[in-house]
Amino acid sequence: MKTLPLSRLDTADHLVTPQEFSDIDEHSPALSLMTDFRQHWPHAVSASAPALEVAKQMVTEGVGSRLVIDRQRELIGVLTMDRLSEQSILVALHRLGIDRDSLTASDLMQPRAAMPALDYDVLARATVADLIATLREAGEPYCLVRDGEHQIRGLISVSELSERLHRRLSLKPKASIIEVLKA
């Protein structure tokens, strides 16, 4: 075994993010855009966490979503910045009849059963163009990935996909607030 040489950072050294590079295009493997939970800890929050506190944390950390987990650390939903918008909060307050400070992550999350999911093996054979077409048609900003052993293996985000491709991707329109309140 040998000792590796260490050095100090220079002022010219800077922190990089994946968005700084143009290494992804529509012909790239779709797997290159999945946040793989075998390699990265998922951003998660307890179902009972105060929703407004989670929103503050997400803004501070620059995170667009959090997985919502129960006491057994099982996924029960996904909380996104869209679901933490003022409009969504007002709908939840009206629907639940509670005050703002009582809202929890589980009150505003998209339930796991409502989340679209792709099979890992299908994703492994797809291109980024295939993934874009699929997510556009689904109209969902996030998609879970499960493997053949029924493990929730990863997450794909349309906003991250947009950032990596350096262009805005539009989704199929969703129901309006009026339609949600009528339901």
C-alpha cells in the first residue's frame, strides 16, 4: 500500500455541478439521468415533518423534491416545490380544514400510488429522447424507477433533465385549481 500525495486547493479551483457540462444529449442512455439510490442517499423527510419547515429546507438546500417516508423508512410519497406552492397549500387547507402550521409533509405529498414508475430494465434500454417523450406524455415532473427485485431504485426529475440538456422541457397540462376544488 502506498500513500497518495495531498495538496491544498488553489483559488482557481471551483465546485462543479452536472449542469455545467454538455455531456448529455437525446441519444445518451436514459440511465445517465436517474438519481440512483444505490449510489446516492435519497433526499427524504418524515411524513409528520411540518410542511412549511420542509419547504424552507428545500429552498436553502436547492433541492426540488423530497421523498416522504414513514416510521419504517418506507416510501409513501414525494413532496415537490410545486406541491409546496401557495396555491397547493390553500387547496390543502381548504380540503383538510386545518391551519398552516399543522400541515405536514404527508398532507401535501403526491402519494406513492399516484407516482409513475419505470422499470429499471426498460430504462436501461432507453435513450434520453425516449425518456423525454414518456415524461411529456405522463405530464409528471418526477418518475420513480424500480428494479426487478421490487426495490425503488431511483428517481428521475424533469427539471434536472432540463438543466442537463440546457433547455426547458414542457409537460402535458394538468388539471386547473378550479377543477381540483370542484372534485
